[in-house]
Amino acid sequence: MTTIIPAVNRPQQAVFEARHLIDGTWRTSADEATFDRLSPAHADLVTTAAKGGVAETEAAIAAARKAFDDGRWSRLSGKDRATVLLKVADLIDRDRARIALADTLESGKPIAQATSEIEGASDLWRYAASLARTLSGESHNSLGDDMLGVVLKEPVGVAALITPWNFPFLIVSQKLPFALAAGCTAVIKPSEMTPSSTVILGELLIEAGIPDGVVNIVLGYGDPVGTTLCESADVDMVSFTGSTAVGKAIVSAGAGTLKKVSLELGGKNPQVVFPDCDLDDAADAIVFGVYFNAGECCNSGSRIIVHEDVADALSEKIVALSEKVAFGDPLDPQTKVGAIISDTHFAKIDGYVSAAREAGAEVRLGGEALQVPGLSGRFYAPTVVTNVNSGMAIAREEVFGPVLSVLTFKTIEEAIDLANDAAYGLSAGVWSDDIHTCLAFARRVQAGTVWTNTWMDGFSELPFGGVKQSGLGRELGRYGLEEYLEVKTVTMRIGRSRAPWVA
């Protein structure tokens, strides 16, 4: 029996009116077009946003281009850029409750989780501020008495930042402060399903004193806003977080200008469980990993590969814990899992579970819609699917929902083969009390992040990104800053020591 949190009484709230931020001013669309966002949990109107087109996108690009080229931001000292970033972090902390509520209403995520994400976002801004002040290149004093080499690191230019709906404020904060720390200007396109918190960020940037045109926001759909950003010769790079399919389309769209592309894409992240680990610890982390953000997370621990000697025992523990996880109204602080983002995505999740059942897998728990008293939104029950083999779609493709697939293995070689038997390579985990087992797995698994005896711990200092079809480049850490930099070599001859080429 699933633990359900019924609807809570919430005060009536005005519909959020979201507009574009272009060259320091808030604007509606030239044709006055708008689009609405209904809360996925409550099914009522929460946002009306300006619907951008080519004209608004091109105006934002032109503003970012001018702001970069005239040096109003790119030529500031690291100290001056850091000062603004630190002000933004303070303002995020001040408005944490407002931002969290916007994300909860538009995405369906629990309010307690959203609040924690906003706290993490302000830390990202502070960390990026530290990078702005410590950015440095190299010098080479070993090229001979008459030569000196200097390697400069310079901002790439105008960055288009295209962000997803599952972590609206957190992911824009994994991109924008690093771009700004490097000296870039930006045009942001948030998901059409979750525009509000990015608009609020725009308000905070203005309050913090960001110069006009340095950060621009265009609301709307991938076509035409995202397409225009990717194809424009005045955009120097695109940073995108979202599905692998859209990531491939972005690479194609940017090919005409050979712009730099950074992609954080999908994952089918394995956790390999060896029989010598603490099964209770593993079960708790597995339940967290698959139900966090309703499984709508690129880092979701959506498949476990467990040694056959403990597979039944671990599955029983996971089912028992899953029944205790609080699903329901995201506005209740007790809720741990909220609503599914859209009807289309709900059908996709259910389709994977149905196909697995038809292919011979056993749905040990869930596999159906969840009714929450007092709410008419979309909720999917916690779902555990066993007797899964590696050929099933549910074991290979990104479900992006609260659905766990359980596979088994006999040897470490088989476990590593199963872990690597996917097109993705974002993250992976290993559970064992033997450090040799953990290190052997960590070195051989194809993943950008490996957790040992934990899952989804993250820090601003540590880079994040994937291999294979999970993406290109890295976010966070010093590597996150490097994404927004170009390297320039300056070779200097000292004095007039060069021998003439023509005698």
C-alpha cells in the first residue's frame, strides 16, 4: 500500500505573468502571443508567459553580442564580476521560498525538495564567483633566453543556455554563473513548461546590477527559439541539458557555424550491488535514487544489477521501503514524490511498464496511476519491476519516471558488462564493503560519475557530465568554467634576437 499525502489547503495566488528579458527591459512578444502553464499536480493555471519567436530571439542575440563585444562585462576584472555573482547568491537566498514555490507549481516537485535545490543553487553562484577571481592561464619560461610563451584563457563569447523542466532553477544555476564568471554574455531559453523561476532569476540579476544585455531571457518553444539560437552565427556556443534526441538535433543545427556545444543528456544509470554490502543502506539509497524528483532525473538510479545470491532479499527490502515513500501533494512538506510533468510523459512511463510486463517481467509493485485525494493532477505509483533482462526496453532506455528495473548477475565481469550495455554513460554506482571491488568497478564502468556506497551526492567543486550518448563536456567544478573559455597562445620574442630569414 503506497503512502499518499492528500491535498493541502493553499491560498489563492495570482497567475504569474512571465515576459522576455531583452537588453535590460522586460518585453512582451511583438505579436502579443502567449502560452499557459497548468500545474501538473493541481491542474489549475499558474503561469501565462510571452511566446517568443524569431524576432525576439534575434533581438536577444543582438543584445548579448553587443554587450560582449563592447566589453561591458567581458573586460571587467574577475573581482568585479565576482561581486555581482555574490550579490545574486544573496538575493537567491532571500527569495528562496518564492523561487521554490514557482518551481513546485510548474513542475510538480515537492516543496521541500525545491527549497533544497534553491539552496544548492545559491552555493553554485558563490562557487562560480570564486572561480572568476582565480581564473588564470599559463606561462612558459623554458623556450629559450629570447622567447616567452603565454597561454591566455578568454571568454568564448555569446552563450546560448537551453534548460530543461525537471530542475528549472538548479540547472540554469549550473550554467549561467559559470558563463558569467568566464566573462561571457548569455541568452537563456528555459523550458516552456517551467519558465517562471528563470524569469525571477532575471529580476534578481537586474537588482544585483548586471549590465543591460549581458543576460537575456527568451520564453517559448524549441522551434523557433532554440533553433534560432543554435543556427545563429552570432552565438558562439550552446549549452543544453535535456534528452539525447534533442541534443543530437542541437549538434546538427549548430554544425553550420561550427559553434562550441556542451551537452548534458540522458542516462540509464546502473547501481551494482554485491552480496558483501549492507543491504539496508543499499535499499534506502536505491529507493531515493529512483523516486527522487519522481524519477524525472538524468541521474535517476533506474536500474539495479544485483548479485543473484541477494536479489530476492534486496527486492523485498526495496518494495517494503517503496510503500513508505510519501507520494502526493507537492505543497505538503512531508511529500517526497510529486506529480508527473505532463500527460504525454505519463503515457510514456506507463508504456514502458506495460511493455515490460508483456515481455515477461514481473511488476512487484505499482505500475499504475496513483489517485491523490483532493487533486486531479497526474501521479504515478512507485513501481518495481523484477525478472528483467538486458534486452528489454525498460532496462536500456530512459524511462524518466518512478520505475525501478531489477537485473541480476553472478560475477563482477558480468556485472560490468551489464552496466556498460547501454547507449548512455552518465553515472553509475557500486555497493560493496571490499574497496578492491569498488575500485575495479569504478575504473572499468563507462560513466562520467561513479558513486561507491552512496548515490547522488553532489558538490559544486566536482565536475558532472557523461560519456557515450550522455553528452559532451562537463558542468560544475573548474571544468564547468573551462566550457566557457577559449585558449589563446601568445608567443613573444624578447629583444631583436631573431636571425633574418632573408640575408
